[in-house]
Amino acid sequence: MASELGMGELEVEKHVNYILSVEKNTDSFESVVMEHLRINGAYWGLTTLDLLEKINSVDSKEVVSWVLKCQHESGGFGGNIGHDPHLLYTLSAIQVLALFDKINELDIDKVSNYISGLQNEDGSFPGDMWGEVDTRFSYVAICSLALLRRLDKINVEKAVKYIVSCKNLDGGFGCTPGAESHAGQIFCCVGALAITGSLHHIDKDLLGWWLCERQVKSGGLNGRPEKLADVCYSWWVLSSLIMIDRVHWIDKAKLAKFILDCQDKEKGGISDRPDDAVDVFHTYFGVAGLSLLEYPGLKAIDPAYALPVDVVNRVFFGR
């Protein structure tokens, strides 16, 4: 597909070396600014390596041991050892353990009690004890508990009802009721509804139209009207379109070319848009976007769980 469409090649080895160099060089600028969310960075980097079929490049025992040390006495996980727990870091921890088939090393009841204990009476979730509510956290809670096989620990009906209350007239979703539609929030809401078997609440044509309108002349996707294209929306928009079965409404070849144009072909890594500085976040979302586009040589990724399909199958079906 790559050569047929004249879209260039994915620099697999350079991206692998880039990710490994960020992980190893803890004194680099990127490592220092990410110190408080290192567990998210580990998830982005390791999932990228797995999609590239290179996860064996890291010492799994070392990674799993470090992840388990990020757990707080409350059951939740911090972004690094000794940091406060948050749902976002907790999901990344579970996803990293899933990559290595080590979810069973967790005290699953303790983690699921932490997550379920955060659910509000209206079904919504704050990210931590400080109480900020956002549909991102609804997705994170639902995805985490699903991977732990503990969705019965929360009131799923109320959780779904809250997410649906955040739906807008344009078919999209915001972070709270009445907040504007945004592609990142749409992924969270569509993903949560997909995991709970509740996609019937979505007007798929209306939302599909809003999402396909995110594609700009360069082929890239933006997160809201009038914004610049950004590689990360290759994930947020594309995964949502796949879950509602409307991905054929965008030009896939132009999008793949945009992602490949954002590579640093000398040192590896992918940036938000061509010629900007690369980072692990955009490298992950670029490679994940290409996986959704069925780029040759990449493992398939699950659009709802944001993990390789074989990892999700292993979690749920033991295969």
C-alpha cells in the first residue's frame, strides 16, 4: 500500500531507536518535563514498540517492577514513583501491564475499588480526589475496569447516561454537558459507549459528518473547526470513525501521507505537523493512526482500548 500510493515509508528502526533513547536518557529535556507523567510516556512508547513488533527491545521485568512501584496505597497509580494517584495514570499502568501479559500481578480488587470509589451519584467520574469531572475520566474508568474484568463494580447505566448527557446538537461530545464538541472528547465518549455496548446512543451519520470535516487540505485531521491539523487527531478522529463505521468518509491515503511527512527521517520520532520537534506522544499517535489505516508491517490496534488487537484478545479470551 505504501509504495502504491507513493506516500513514503515508515522509518521503523529509527522510531524504535528514538523511543529507546528517550526511555534511557532520563536527564534529557523530554524526560525531565515528562517526569510527573512518566507512566503515560511508558504506555505511548511501549505500545508503539509493540505495534512495530519490537517490544522485545525492552526489559519487561524491569518495566513491570517499576510500574508496580507507581501504585499508591489507595490502589490508584501515580505518574511516577511517589506521585499522587490519578485515573489517567491508572489506565496507563493497566495498559502497560496488559502489553506484557502481567495484569494478574495486580491486586485487582484494590485497583478496581479505587476506580469505582470515584464514581459520582450522576454517573460521572472525577480524575482523582480533587473532583474535576470530565468525560475523559469516564472513558478511563470504563476502559480500566473492562481490562480488569470488573465493569460490574460501577453503575454502568448511570455512567452511560452521563456520557450521553454530554452529546451536542452537532452529534459530537464535550467534556461536560453543554461543553463544545472536541475530537479528543468524542473519542473518549465513543470509546466508552463502544466498550459498554451503548453505541446506539450515537447519531452515526451526524457525528461521522462532523468527524470527516476535520480533514484539511494537507490530508491531516484537526480537533475542532478552524484549527491546524495535528498528528494526534489521526488517532482521536480515525478511531471514532472506525467505531461508528464511517471511516470510508475520509481520504485515508492523504492522511497516511500527512503522518509520514511528520517523521524525523534522520533521528526518528514523529511530530505534531511537518518540520516540528518530535515527541513520544505524537510518535505513538502517528504509528497508531497508521495502524488503523492498515499500513503494512504494523500490528492491528483496537480502536476502543488503544492496545494492539492481540493484547486485547489475550486479556479477554486468553489467546
